[in-house]
Amino acid sequence: MQISSQFTIAIHMLSYIALYQNKQKVTSDILSGSIEVNPVIIRRLLSRLKGDGMITVHRGTGGTFLARKPEDITLLDVYRSVENLKEEGLFHFHEHPNPLCPVGRGIHHALDGKLMEVQKAMEEKMKSYTLADVIKEIPV
């Protein structure tokens, strides 16, 4: 199981914005330089975070700002925004197990509930951490 790097990139971006939004103009190029990824990836994630109400992007003079306080943005909020797992969930089950095989026929019944419990436990833990918890440990 692996969550894509988009999640940690988004946390990095939000941390940078929280720490520097009032000190400098935070742009996708600046974020790209801090994270060392293509600015296109940054812009795509900024768009998702903006759509979910975590940031605002000012045109013209520009700059990116948090739309909510760091203590009001949970890791779960970010995870759901950038991983786009709202419908499918964390685990993607192979779709067509062989119905003629006893294991193939019964695997969903045996495993689906357990995987849902694992996902709920992870989400509860992620809900307990905020962006404020992350940025207070970044030595600036």
C-alpha cells in the first residue's frame, strides 16, 4: 500500500504557504523550487486545494494564501483533496475475481470489511493531526 507523493507534496506546499504567505509572494515557481518538482504538478495540486477551500490564489499581483487557519486543516483534509479517493477508497480491489474459484467467489466477502476498518483507522489518525502540528516542527 502506498499513498502517492502528491499528499506529501501538498503538505509541503501548505507548510510553505503558512510560513511565508505574509513574508513573500508565494508562487507555483517558488513552491516548485522548494519541493524540486515540475511547476505543472504544483499548479495541479494548488487547483485541488483551492477547490476544496484550503487556499486562495490572487491573480494580478499574485500570491497564494491559506484560506483557513493551519489548525483548521487536517492531514485528512489534504489527503482527501489530493488523493481524490472520495468514492473508491484507499484500497483498490481487483475487479473481476473468478466466480468459479472458491477464493475468487468469496474474497470480497472475506476482505472488504477488514480493509474498510483499516482505512477508517488511518483516517481517524490523520484527522488528529493538523497543518499547525506540522509547521511547528519545521525549523525556520
